[in-house]
Amino acid sequence: MRTVGVITVGRSDYGIYRPILKALQKSSDLELALFVTGAHTSLEFGRTLSEIEGDGIPITEIVEMSLSSDSPAAVSTSMGLGTIGFASAYARQQPDVLLVLGDRYEMHAAALAAVPFKIPIAHIHGGEVTAGAIDEAFRHAITKYSHWHFASNQEHADRIVQLGEAPWRVEVTGAPGLDNLHEMPLLSRDVLETRIGLPLAGGPLLVTYHPVTYQFESTAERFGELIAALEVHPGPIVLTKPNADTRSRVVIQMAEQFVAKHDNAVLVDNLGTEAYFSLMHHASAMVGNSSSGIIEAASFQLPVVNLGARQQGRGQSGNVINVTEERGLISRAIIQATSDSFRSSLAGLKNVYGDGHAAGRIVSRLSALEISESLIMKQFYDLPSAGTVRGAA
């Protein structure tokens, strides 16, 4: 039986992985080995280990790499600790193939550590662009470490090939997070209200904002503009805590101060996939800079006010309104997003990230993938020269 190692670093990927993990558990010829690290183990960021345990998914290894700091030095140090930790984990539990996802620095550490072991790596969500985040560099680096690529659409598949990956290694499957919409029953508004502790009549604003890592020095100013726009919003507001990035604690502190002064607002540590998707279903609009607003929200026909540069370059469906982090622009965009005319315009909206059946395609490939020297020993795939680079030679 082939062992598939899966790396999960926090809520940012676990909800996306969930349909794949369930499919792996049901597979008769694949065995799941789950490696857990990052924010999953942090009380400050919701300790989402409990969600994994609640889903009945056994954990193979826990790799500690998080530090109680969000400075650039702390992030770099965490990457080093993660690489060391995963080296030890693979020495104990070496999978036949390793499945990684996205662009987190924790994920990069896990992929980098696997390279000397010659473990075949399969990467989900490669080829995407997020110009405002240092994560883009990690995403493209993971692409080069990887031997198979599950792209969310054709544009991203083409970009993976531009990075020198042979076309036969690249497969368009769609975004696996969308599979949750077919498999996961959504919670009623009453159940959500009890769980969150806030009346949600009229539809809440769902606010998910992460530090922009290429602009981390101005995190307080940027998030402050969003807070100022929320000050005048009369309806319920549900804020979620950010990812464990540089200056994330600034966002948490400012969010805590906001909800302490507003009875119509609440800050949640970790909703879990079921509650988060249910909240997207019941929300009047989503505000922030989360990838969930770009990828999953379209499947709910949910209006999204996308702020700043963090998701710049990612393909979008017609539910997204893009504005910079300026309070007046944000306020006007929220009014537009929550208007009856804008919401009605989203009826029948098609999601550019797939049809919600990616997990089956991914698991089938992991089962059928021929693990051989030709898979491991990569040759750079050259594209025809466009003749656009100037030089004296």
C-alpha cells in the first residue's frame, strides 16, 4: 500500500485539504500519513489540532516550529526549525509521496526538507500569483521542489510550465476547497449564532484580514483604515483572527480593541471549516484580503470587498470589488457589495476555480502515479525564446 504524506500548517490549508483527507481515508490502496505543524499547535491562533481530531483523522507527526513572535527574524528562524523538524520526521516516517499545498513559509520548510530524501512531491495550487505577499516566492519555490502539480485552472497550469515544469507533470483539477460545498452540510443561522455568540439577523459582514507581508511595516495603518470603515457599519460583524504572519499580533490587538467597544461585533479564534463556510453562506458580504474571498466565496454568490495588494494577480470571479485600504473607499464598496442590485447580479455566477470535484481527481492521480527515476529526476522544460531580454552578449 502506498503511503501519502500530507502536510498541514493551519486553518489556511486544512479546510482545503479536508475533502482529500476524507477520500484518502476511504481509499483501499492509499494510506494517509498526516504531518501537522505551524499554527495548528498555537493556542494564540486557535489551536486547530482540535478540528483535525474532531474529524477523526489520525495525526502521524507533529512538528513544532512556531515561535511566540511575528518579527521577520522569528519567521526566518521558524523556517529553519521547521526544516530541521521535518528532516527528523521523514527519517522516522518517510512517505512514498508527499502532498503539499499553497505558499506558506511553513509549507516551504516541509517541502525543502523532503528534497534530500528524494520523496516525490505533489503540489496543489501552484502557478498562482499573490503580488502583495512574500508567500508568492515560497509558492514558486515549492513548484520547483515538486514532481507533480495539481493546478486550480488552466492559467495557473500554464504558469507552472513557464517555471520550467514539463507539461506532462501538470494536471488541472480545480480547487479542492470547493469540494466542501458538495460534501459538508451547512449550519443554520440559529446554530451559528449560538456558536459565535452574536445575533446574525440581516446577514453579518465576515471580515478576514491578514498582514500584507511585503508591506508589513504599515500593517497598523492599513488595518486601521478597515477598522475606521467598520465603525459606521450598523449590522453584525464577525472578525476572524489572521494567519501567523509578520505583524499578525498587531491585527489581533486592534481587532480585540474594536470588538470591546462594539456590541455588534465579535472576534473568533478559529471557526473551523464547517462554521466558516456556513458563515459565508449566511453573510451579507465578505471584507478583507483572504484567498477564501477570491476562491471559495464565488461558489456562495457572496459579494467580496477585496482590500489592497495581498491577492493582486489572482484570477477573480464577478463577485469581487477591489479597493485600496482607504476608509472612504472601503465604506462605499461595502455599501455597493451589500446592495440588492449587486447581490442579484451574482445569480448563476461561475467560479473560475473549478467545479468542486477536485479531490477525486487528486486521489486518483496519487494512486496511479508511477514513482520512478524519470519522475524524480526533473529536466528543465524550456519555452521558445520571446526575445524580450536585452543584453550585450
